[in-house]
Amino acid sequence: MFENLTEKLNKVFKTLKGQGKLTEKNIQDALREVRLALLEADVHYKVAKNFVASIRERAIGQEVLSSLTPGQQVIKIVNEELTKLLGEEAVPLDLMGRAPICLMLVGLQGSGKTTTAAKLAVHLKKNNNKPCLVAADVYRPAAIDQLITLGKQIGVPVYADFDEKSPEKICYGALGFVKQSGSNILIVDTAGRLHIDTELMEELQRLKEVLSPNEILFVADAMTGQDAVNVASEFDRELGITGVILTKMDGDARGGAALSIREVTGKPIKFIGTGEKVDALEVFHPDRMSSRILGMGDVLTLIEKAQESFDEKQALDLARKIREDSFTLEDFRDQLRQVRKLGSLEQILSMLPGMSNVKQMKNFKVDERELVRVEAIINSMTPEERRNHSIINASRRRRIAKGSGTTIQDVNRLLKNYVQAKKMMRQLTGGGKKGKKKRIRKSKSVLPWM
């Protein structure tokens, strides 16, 4: 996400940092480039204009011009102003009040409301809530079936009525059902349209009266840019939305919607969708997002993802095995699965400081299919082979390659890199021969097992 904007801003900052001393003209030229970069990223022109004006007011002063590192000072100011533009701090869901708490998802057709409802339910479950999904979209074919399927997948009850054609009556029924299901939060998936129309808005207003929702969350497709901002403003005027969820952020290289929607509507972005999986929903942190946009990474989000995905007992067990030099191919496979839970490797790398730069990321391209091949190879081994790789002779390698749909060369490469990784681990824990450190040949790949 934001890769086009990040690349252009990095070029501007590189030029600024290359100047020993900045003048007003240097800053004016840089800010002109920043404004163009924002407009090309489909940021609303008024937002871009006001944003650049705020930076100019702070940058053309003694704080910057007399600084020992004026380029860094400008970047610091841009970071602070960008954080302010995005909302300054994360705004949590309003879950206060008597149960059931109601969260109503609204938006145009195709914005991803149904999938987002399931993602939101997964997020709430992680925080010890008991959500229930409500299928109130009676117009889109298979909308109810889709929500029921997602509910089964994530283990959340779904209230649906195939015979009822009135969304208001469905919501009345859901209010009664929620007590039986033991849930405390209703997530209502409402109908959308291709365009805003009076009929849609009147229906949503009636649902608002029935449900008295704590939150009316506008779900927008980030890839639609300024259209998403304009539609959000319309929904806010008619319904009074309380927040925004931006979907498909992983496919949006520009980021105009994220940078404009908070400023134009005055409503906070509460979540962003970062993938197709049901757990690919992130709380929106303006400061972290600003850091990502400026190529500084997002280590805090990466740590949070790791804490959610990695089991503490397994981590301690892994540390013990590394110390005892008993790290097997089974452990290799388990660690690979844990890493894949964090998201794509490109997403993980992009959260590291300095790795958001597009040109650098191109040098770290990882074929996700390679990870699937590695796991398939290990799965094709017998338990004994996984625990003791030294018994894997030529005939066993042929069998493993055939069973995993790979080549003998693939199997050889995995085993070779596994041995190299074990040597590396032994040296890191001080287990090298006679305590002497050996030179470790650098692997050409990002991961030692590839």
C-alpha cells in the first residue's frame, strides 16, 4: 500500500538530506514536489493544499533553517503533519452500554461489507467478545449464503431469514436471537447499491431507528480513491456515520482515500483491510501509517502480529531445541507455518524500517509458492526422516520429490539450506567447534530454507 507515494516522497527527502544547508527556495521546491506526489496519489486537492501549507508554515523558520540537520527536521515535520492529517491517534469502537451492542456496516455494493463483517467478528472474538452476524442484505444474490459460510468458518453464530424480505423485520428478529445465542454484539451486514439512491438511504435510516447502533461504520473500497471520499460524505450527511473501514488497502498503491477521508468527513478511520483472509483486518493507527508512508516501517504492528500468531510455549520450546542443537525438519515446518500466519512475506518486510522503499523491496521479492513447495517436501517425508535428515539417501529423495510434486534438486536444496541454517543457529548459541566462530556463507534467498 502507498508504494507510489512512498517512492516519490523518498526521492524528495533524499534531495533535502543531500543539502548541507537549506534555503527557503530548497524547501519551496521540495514542497511543490510533495504536493504533486499527493495529487498523483489521488488525494483531494484541498487536503493536499492545506497539508502542504501547514508544512510550509513550520518548515520555513529558524527551527529548520538553523538546524544542524535541516533535512531531517523537515521529514520530522512532515511525519507529524501526516499523523495529524490521518487522525493523530487510533479511535476504538464504542462498545459501551447495555448488551446487545449493535455495529451497523453500510456502504455501496462491492465495497466488501460482508467479508468485513466476518473480519470484524474475528477481531472482536480476539478481544473476548461474543459477536453475532446479521444478514440484512435481502437484495444481493447469495449475500445471506456468503455470510452463513463465513460464520461457520470463524465459529460465529449468524442470524438469517431466507423467507423474510423486510430488513427491519430481520433486525427485530436478530435482537431476540442474540439473547438465545449468548452473544453481546450484533454486526449487521446491510444492503448496498451501485450508486447512492433515496430508497437505500431511507431503508438504512429505518434500520438505524430499529437498532439504535453504537457505531455506523462506512465500509469503503480504498482503490476507488476520491469516489470513496465523496460517497462517505453523502452517507455521513444522511446517516451520521461514526467511523470508516477501508478495504483492499493491500491493492491500493496510491492511498488517496486514506489520506483524504478523515479530513473531508471529519470521521476517523477505525480499521483497514489488508488481505483476503478473515484475520486480515488491522486497527488503524495514524502514527504507524504515517511511518509506513514515509518508509520508516511499522515495527509495533509487526510485534503485535507476532504476539497474536506465536505461541509462547512453542517459542520457549524452540529456543531450547536451538540451544540443544535438536532443531528438526518438523520444527522447520512449524516455524514456516507460524511465519505465514503473519501475512505475506512482502507485507512483513514492508513493516521493517527502510524496507518500505519500493526499489529495495524489488530486491527482496519472495515467491510465496516456494514456501508451499518447502512445506510439501517436508510433509512428504516420514516422521523418522523429518527427525533425522541424515538417513535421507538418494532413493528416499526420489520418493520425497515424487510425493511432493517437486524435483530432486528442490529436495537437495532444502536439505542443504537446512544444514546451513543449523550451523548458523549453533554458532549464534556459542556451539561452534572449540568455541571458534566460523564464517557463514550468505544465502542468496531471504529465508535460509529456500
